[in-house]
Amino acid sequence: MAKFVGLLANANDFFEAAERCGWERIIDKLENIQTTRENSPLFIPQMVNMSFACELYLKAIAEDKCIVVDKVHELDKIFEKLPKEIKKEIFDIWCENAGENIVDCDCTRKMFFNNLEAVGNVFKRFRYANEWAGSTVSLSSSLTLEQFTKLSPLSIRSREDLLRPSIYDGFLRQFALSLRIYTEKID
């Protein structure tokens, strides 16, 4: 139980750190002010902290359920180790909180898992963003070649690929919120 509590506390701290790096910290102050280097969001620290928060939430859930995840760091791989009913509950929380009118259907599930795969190793990719970042820093611009080939609309190989759900940067935060809500229910 102590390990679970420690993981959860760390996850909440990294979630808060990510939130402080985002638009929310400055939005009220921006009314008629231009964004500058000093007051703009810190996208890379936000992504790294949010990704690490997700990893810690997932590991707390695994700890609570006595699931061994060892040194796995990819969010999608840790999520896959969870029991089906827990994954479904987290998915349902995500559907409820990710936006209006998100219904549980094949397309929604595909979008969820595509996005989870796209953010699976964001911690690793974004903490070394200086190695790849150009003028655009976004989730889709950081995909590995493997992810790009599978997930990017620019890598269309078949008619089915035309119907591919898009990948969006906001998923990581919504996934973190869903994990946070789920962990708050654990006694």
C-alpha cells in the first residue's frame, strides 16, 4: 500500500507540474497581452511531465492490482498489462471527459488506442527533443518512423488508411486526467 501511495503522490506532482507548464497558467493574464518567451507555455516540459505522470498513474494502478510491470516505460505497453475491466473503465472515463458526444464504437476505440500508441513513448521522445525538434514541436512531428508509418495520415497505403482516426496532442492530457480520476476511486 505504501508503494501505491508513493506512486500516486508522485504522479499527482508531475501532473501538477505539467499543468503549470500549459496555457492554463497564463490564460487569465493574456487578455490584451502578446505571448512572449517569458509568458508562453512550456510545451516540451508539459509533454514530458504529463507523460511521466501517466506512467506513474499506470504503475500505481498496476501496483494496486499486484501486476508486475518491471522497467516498462511505454504507456501503451503498461496499459496493455492491465486487466480488461480496468482498461474498459479507464476508456469509459476518457469517453466521458474527452469531449462532447464521444460514444463507444469501433472508430472511438481505434482513435483511443492509436493515440495511446502515439503517446506511448513521449517521455523518451520529448526529453530529448533537441535531437529532432525543428520549428514545429508537436506530437505528430515527433513520431518515430514506425509510428509515422502506422499512424500518420501522410503515410496512406490503402483505402482503409483514409479512414484512419487522427492523432492529436490533447490526448495525453485527457488520458492523464482519466487515469487520475480512476486512481481517485481506488481505496
